[in-house]
Amino acid sequence: MDGTRMQIGEVAARTELSLRTIRHYEETGLVVPSARSQGGFRLYTDNDVARLMVIRRMKPLGFTLDQMRDLLDATDRLDAGDNLDPDEREALFQRVREYERSAAEQVEKLRVQLARAEDFAATLRARLPEYEPAGP
């Protein structure tokens, strides 16, 4: 962390999340502002923004809030990992690996959906000349 603190509006702009969404993630405990200003405004760090980006990337892949919380807990503990015994480190690593596998499966499903959507759009594009009104 470089010590920079941002208000929620700047965080929303950086993450492309709405203020409401960021507040919701705070209410559910997924991300907590690192500090508050004297006026009570939420203040976020680059680490908080990175955490929100993980959440933002998980959402379209169908992960639940509980799964997001679980993954963030595992990565937080691995990142802090000074006091982890080898078995605990391995268990956390396996949890993260499982999320990576799930993400890869979802990405593949989305690729198939995208290919089908592109085929459909191309089919319609090819048929449009058939429906073009005759000129005067």
C-alpha cells in the first residue's frame, strides 16, 4: 500500500462499481474501508480497490457472496501467512486452486455462449439482405 486514501467516489470510478454496490459489499463484510475521514467519509486504499476488483471479476462468473468471502479469506490468510503451518498453507492453497478451476470452467462456458451468440448475429446479418425493402 502506498498510503493513498481514496473516497468512495474515486473507488467507484476506478472499479466501475456503483456507490450502492460498494456499500453493499461493505455491509456484507466483503470489503471494509481502511479508514474514515474526520467527516466520517469512507476512505479506501489500493489494497481495498484490489479486493473490490476480485469481487467484481467473480460476480459475472456466478460466484456467490459466500464464495467470494471464502476466497478472500483464503487469499488474505495466505498473504499474511507468517504463522501458517504447512498443512494449513496447503489447505488454503487447495481452496484457491479450486476457485481457479471453477473460474476456468465458467470462462469456458462463457466462450461457448459467446461463440453461439456470434454465430446467431452472423446468421441474422447474412439474412438481412433478403429482407431489404426493394428500391423505388
